[in-house]
Amino acid sequence: MTKKGEMLYAWTNDAEIQKKAELGGAVTALWKYALDSKIVDAVLAVTKGVDLYDAKPVIITDSKDLARTAGSLHCGTLLLPKLVKKYLDGAQDKKIGVTVKGCDMMGFYELAKRKQINLDNIIMIGVNCGGSVSPVIARKMIAEKYGVDPEKVHKEEIDKGQFIIEYEGGHKGISVDELEEAGYGRRSNCRRCKLKIPRQADLACGNWGVIGDKAGKATFVEVCSEKGANLMTGAIKQGILETAPANPKGLEIRAKVEGAMLKLGDKWRKHDFEALGEGKDRLKKIMAETARCIKCYGCIDVCPICYCVECTTKNPSMVPPGELPVSFMFHLIRYAHIADSCVNCGQCEEVCPAEIPNALFMHAQQVELEKMFGHVPGVNMELPLLAFAEERTERDRLHNTGSDMIFENVFKPLGKK
Ligand code: FAD
Ligand code: SF4
Ligand code: SF4
Ligand code: SF4
Ligand code: SF4
């Protein structure tokens, strides 16, 4: 029986899954078991679209279709939790299994806090994540740095600090550090990300720490919850999953790599936040950059923290409609509502047609608020400061009384009467 806290190497003996899988296929095999034994009604995973720069989400209800979701897409910059809220009724009455990167997992917690997702009905298999590369940058980087036609690339992977491509006629790897110094590489939010092993998911799976004859053929699984332990136990019993205790040397290596990644995250935070300046200088910079905004609402649509039916940015008395440049109030509203909970997923930057570094601005503020109030977003169900004012109740009260008492509600938990 697998127990919470165990560290294992795991792989599947299902030949079809193994062929397509990234590192032994444990993740896909676990989903196969979960679907076949009706532990979940559906699995939300990621599959290759038109090419490997096109990662698309897919809902699988028949385990025969799972093999196409195996493999890691490092140009897959999508985020899954809001899709569960929008298209799967927040998992209110269906059990959903989801493969999550750290940012996906954090998005789930944030939406669950806001009662937009029923976490009881969600099983999360987490994958360690060193970072993802924006599809546009990936194509440019492969053409300019690798001298290879991006259309000819049929596989990419990140291994031992290198971004490696396989293409018609060969393969080539360049160190991620070198790529990033030249302005390519991982997304800027990924460089600052410090959620490398998603231990708040039910299982955390990855290649860090897999050594010896299992290297490249198995996944390191950290069992993070009872749900995760039961899933492992069932899949092993069914015979689709094989495991071995993790090599103690592998454990050490995994801890070292994680430590190094966290340090790198700190380095990038320092780099990016210092470049923003402080106080009024920072404000001026943010105002200058956001002046390009065309108010397409893309950042709000994708943000896992934004869920309101009536968005304040659409209130004409707050943000005058039909005006360009857009009133800075549009961005101030977002900062005020989200900065305490931003999970640095990068989505608002990824979709912005004006190429405004939205995630950087929000993340810089989140880190300051974390220092002040100690609230860490995305890692548990602890409520952020602003969640103490419930949106619908607050609006109804405002409408009925005309009195803006929101601050009293917010500060009550801090001991104010
Ligand atoms: P498989 O059976 O091949 O299943 C892979 C699962 O990942 C599938 O469910 C698939 O849908 C899902 N998936 C693929 N791409 C994405 C995506 N972009 N977003 C969300 N889900 C996706 N491990 C490390 O130890 N260190 C790392 O630095 C590291 N970086 C990673 C970066 C990314 C973007 C991804 C997706 C994974 C990363 N991993 C990393 C995890 C590792 O690559 C394997 O996913 C893991 O070991 C499981 O292998 P497997 O053979 O059991 O998975
Ligand atoms: Fe991975 Fe973190 Fe980037 Fe998400 S934000 S893709 S978890 S590195
Ligand atoms: Fe403005 Fe960019 Fe947000 Fe669109 S995505 S509303 S352009 S900041
Ligand atoms: Fe993600 Fe941007 Fe929302 Fe932060 S503000 S959670 S980076 S979409
Ligand atoms: Fe996001 Fe605030 Fe709009 Fe709600 S009101 S959707 S939190 S910007």
C-alpha cells in the first residue's frame, strides 16, 4: 500500500502509453486507472495541436483516448483551472482529474477559495516544472539561435539545463542560461517562479532525482495526499503501474536541483523587480507601459483570480468607456483586486496584444504584499485579505445602502471593530 509522504520511481507497462510518454508514462497510466475504475468522470490534460508549439487542452472520458495526452509540451503555456470553472461547472458535480504545473495548481486553490471550483471533486497530478517557453519565442529562438527551421522540429525537451530539439537531420541542445542571456528561453514569469515541485497537488511527478538504470524511463513520484496515495495503490494493484523505492542518492540530487532552481528564481526576481525601480519611479514606469492598453479585457478573461460576473473595470463611472488611452483606473482596479493573490502564471502577459508586461507588474506588487501581510497565494485555502469582503453581498449592500463600507469588512479580520 502506498502512503502519503512516500518517494517512488514509477513507470507503466502499457506499451502504447510508454511509447508516447515523457518519462515512463506513470502520469498517463494513473489517469487510465482513474478513468477505468470510475474514480474520475473525466481527465483534463494537454495534447499536441497542429504542431509542438500548439499545446491544447483536451477532455478525455474514454481511457482509450489517453495515450495522445502523454508527453510534456514545454511550449504549452496554457492554464487549466479557469477552464474547469468556465466549461466544467467548476467540478460541482463531476469528478475531474487534471495534470497540473505549479501555476495550474495555484490557480485551482485561488478559484476554490472564491467558491468557483469544488476541490473535493478534483484530483491533481502535479508535474515538476522548470519553466515553459512562449510559442512565439520558441519559433524565433529555434530559427535564430539553433539555425533550424522551426517547422522541421518534431521534438523538444528541457534536460540537464539545456533546451534540446530534435529535427529532420539531427538534434541540438543549448543551455537555458545562454538562451536567456540572449533574450530567449523561458517566459519571464517562469524565470521568477518558485513553485517547482507542486506538493500541494495529490502527487508531484518529475524527472529530477531519477538516476541509475531508471533514468529517462521512470518518473519520480512524491505522494502528497491520501487521494494521491489511494490512486497509486489502486493503479499498482490493477497492474498498470510499477514502482520501486527512490534511490537515496536520487533524493539528494532532487533536493539539490530544487534548491538551485529556487535560487535562480530569486535571482530573476531581484533582476526583474530592481529594473522596475521603486516608489514613484516604479509607478511612472507602470503608467507609461500600460498606456498602450487597448482595453481588450484579455488579461481579465485569462486571469485565474478574475471571476466576477460584473467586472468593476466595465463600470463607466470607474473607467470611462470609448477612450484611448485607457484610464489608468482600469489597471489600478486590477492591481487592487488581484495583487494579494496573483500566482504569477503569466497568462495576462501572454495574451496581451499590446505586449504589456502585466504579470511582472502584478507579481512585483504581490511579493511586496506578501512581505507585509504574510499571505502566500495558491498553496492552501487560506483566504487573502480582500476575500473577507464577499463580492455579491458587498454589491447588494452597496446598492441598498449607497454606503461604501467595504473597508470595514476588509479590516474586521485584523481586529478593527
Ligand atoms: P506522461 O505519462 O508523459 O504524461 C504527461 C502529462 O503531462 C500528461 O497528462 C500531459 O497532458 C501533461 N502535460 C504535457 N504538457 C503539459 C503542459 N504544458 N501543461 C500541463 N500539462 C502538460 N520534471 C522535472 O523533474 N523537472 C522539470 O524541470 C520539469 N519541467 C517540466 C516542464 C513542463 C512544461 C512539463 C509539462 C513537465 C515538466 N516536468 C519536469 C515533468 C516531466 O516532464 C514529466 O511530465 C513527468 O516526469 C511525468 O512523466 P510521465 O512519463 O509520467 O508523464
Ligand atoms: Fe512552470 Fe512556474 Fe512557469 Fe507555471 S509559472 S509554467 S509552474 S515555471
Ligand atoms: Fe490592456 Fe493588454 Fe489587458 Fe488587453 S490584455 S486589456 S491590452 S493590458
Ligand atoms: Fe496570472 Fe496575471 Fe492573474 Fe497574476 S494577474 S494570476 S500573472 S493572469
Ligand atoms: Fe477581476 Fe476585479 Fe474585474 Fe473581478 S472586478 S473580474 S477581480 S478586475
